[in-house]
Amino acid sequence: MSAARLPNKVTIITGAGQGIGRGCAEAFAREGAQVVVANRSIEYGEEAAQHIIDCGGDAIFVQVDVAVPEQVEAMVARTVTHYGRLDGLVSNAGIGGRKFGDGPLHECTVEGWDTIMTVNLRGTFLACKYAIPELLKTRGSIVTMSSILGLVGSQGLYDTHAYMTTKAGIIGITRNIAAYYAKQGLRANCLAPGLIDTKMANRTKTDEALLAQIGFWQPLGPIGEVRDVAEAAVFLISDEAKFITGIVLPVDGGWSAQ
């Protein structure tokens, strides 16, 4: 049996109730991490934490709205109170889509723009802001969650310009954290997933024309698995990546190579 890659690394994962966040939480627990499942939905968050415990892992659930400073600060305080330290942060929570008022820029509602900016960009800022003082004590690591759509422009199929703008902004936040705090031993890296098999991919999976186009953009396969992203996050938080900071790692089936 191979050794655990994240032995006793206390890690907060936001948006860990479903999708990529939950996949990260489960992968981190399998690798020996003590996982803080941070999620706005109590139902999904408690279920995810309990699943980890039932599988022999170590996890607690903390309810948090990442857009509310007091709740994010309390999330970090609860982590340190329970586990005594903080070694890692996976800032994953985010939203997107037309149901929030997003769209091509001329159609995006002001309310939709503000909502998506608040959750995605402000949420990442707040998670990092309150985690960094504790991570500096442990020479810890941050992984933020961007998207391939934060690296490329829309070609008419994914016209969610507020979402795409937040994902580009997350790259900027991450690179600046990496550069500014490197001398203090803190690392920060960013993942940029392509189309991954989560609920957010449901529209694509039922649209044959769109799925065919994604198959062209992602030559390794039209849809990646949650585990593909989770394993990349494990690597970047682990000591295997101790000399890596400030990168944007696409997990995109080759989309960004074209």
C-alpha cells in the first residue's frame, strides 16, 4: 500500500457538498487529510462529511456562505479550534449560468453580474483573506478553482460572460498571492477545469451539437471526470508540489493546447 500523500494535512474545501468540491473532499480524505467540508447547503454538506467518516476518513462540516465575511472568518476559526491548525485551502465554491442572469455581455443583467461576482470572486477573496494568516503559520498551500473559460474567450456556445470574467479574476488573485507570499513559504496555484461531469454539465450532455463541439475542443474526451480535477488538487496541496507556485494547471482534455 502506498503512503498517504496528505497525512494529517488540515484542509478546508469550500463548495464541498457536491460536484468537484465533493470529489476533492473525498480524494483528500483518502490521502490522509483532515477535511473541513465547507458548504452553504446543510443537507449536502452534512451528507458529504458523513460519507467521508463512514469510509474511515476524518471530516467535519461547517456551514458557510462564502460571500459573507463573518461566516468565512468563522469557518477558519472553527477549523483551527477543532483541528488546531490549517495546512490547506481549496477555494472551490462558485456559481454560473443563465439562471443567475448571466449571458452575453449585452444581455447579462446587472443583478446577475453582481451576484456571480459576489459568490465567485468575492468568495475566493474572502476564503483566501481569512485562511492566509493561519496558512502562514504552517507554510501551507492554496488551490483556487478557475476554469478553461477563464483562459479562453467565448466562441458562441458558452456565453456566460460574468462567470468567465470571475474565472479570469481568480487566476489574477492566485498569481498575486503566490508572488507576494512566496518568501513566507505559502504556495498558491490555480486549477482550470474543462467540461467535467457535474450537474453544471447537464446542458452540454443533452445537447448533441454542443457535445460534438466540446469533443473537438477536448480531444482527450468530451467530458472529464470529477476525479481528474480532485487528483490534480491533491498534487498541488501535497509536498510533491513543494516547488510549484503561481501556476494555472488546465485539467481540460487538451482544450488549451489548441
